[in-house]
Amino acid sequence: MYKIGILIQARLGSSRLPKKIVLPFYDDKSILDILLEKFDQLKKRYPVILTTPNNSEDNILENYASKHQIDFYRGSESDVLKRFIDTARFYEIDVIVRVCSDNPFLDIDHITDLIEIYDKNKLLDYCSYKDNKGVPVIKTHIGLFAEIVTLAALEKTHKETQDIIYREHVTNYIYSHPQKFKIHLKNAFPEVFCRKDLRFTIDDIDDFENLSELYGKYIEMDSNIFKTIEHIDCNPFYKLPMIKNIKKYSK
């Protein structure tokens, strides 16, 4: 038997937009509030843990965990890989659903889908979605998906490399070395599979303001991402800032 847990990576010390995840984003709610509310149903089945740096400026994040009745763990700021390993070990989690906290449009249905994929392929080390170029969505600007990785795969990464990029980005070493790990990447849904002009992740104030405005439309459309994408395609007001920051923050 194995234990699945949802680990949400969060910090306030962003250099591009400090405290972005706790700023008012929509209807007086922060991005973090919106994200944690999405897990209200899943937390009945899986532990949900906010994993943050052990810095005084991140103390407020513990209040968010308490407010939303989820677990909390503090660890290394620079070695995020070790923080995830330590969090998983502390809560005795074998399989990690890794979530980034700057993606307010995250689709919970696709998290459930990923868990089902893992349950049917228990020998996997890593599973997520990919675009039409075969690139894992975590390396794109889509910002709608999570990824699943085993604690064993993270521990193997920890032993095999000290490179800063792999310590900071947690799963990069795994999908960059498919010969060493069992990896499954499912095609992202058709509406985003071939798209290079959609950006639902937040780095700076331009992203924040654009997506905050868009989120209101998203709610008006019953949180339907497909209708939201159609709306974006009809409105350069949203599309142009997305394209600008995709070029600016090319991965």
C-alpha cells in the first residue's frame, strides 16, 4: 500500500512580485485562498500540505493552512527538493501530487485524472501532462496542471545530483533523465495541447492584473476553462499580455 499526499509549494519572497499569492486577487480573496478552496473535496481523501520556507516572512502562510484546515511544513528555502523530501517523510507520504501556488486556474479534475493514472500504473516514478512537442506542462506557461512524483524518485534525485537547478525545480532531473525513471506523460487536453499563446501562471504584476481581470470572467462562465479560452481568443485585451510575458519568461 502507498499513501498519496498533495503538497502545495508556497513562499512570499518572489523577486518578481513579492507576496503575490496573498495579495487580493478576486472578490477579496488571494490566489492562495482560491487555490486552497479548490482542494476542499480532495482533502477528504488525501492529506493536503502547504510546504514553505523556514523564513520569518513566510509565517503568515501557517495562518492560511490553519484557516483552510490543512497541514503545514517548513523547510529549506533554496533546496526545495529537500523540502519536499522532508515534508513527505514527516507526513509518511509515498506519492506526491506537487502543486505550485501561483496557478489560480489550476484544474482539480485533472489532478484526479493524474491520481487515477498513477493508481493504474503503480510502478511509475513520475506522471503529468505534455504539450504537442512532448514538453512536460510544468515547463510551459499553461499553469492548469499539477504533477505526480514518488518520494523514492525524489530521494534518488537527491543522491545523484547537487546541481542547483535540480534542487530548486524539484522534478526537473527526473523528466530530464527518462532513462533513469519510469515516466508517463499524457497529452494535455486539445484546447491547450498545441497552444503557445496561453499563460495562466503568475510571475509579475502584469500577469497578476491580467489574470485577476480574467478570473472574474472565468467565474462568470462557471469556472469553465474551455469557455474561458474561447473568451481569450476573442479578446486581445487578455491575449496580448499573455504573449508578451510568454516571450519575457520563456522557459
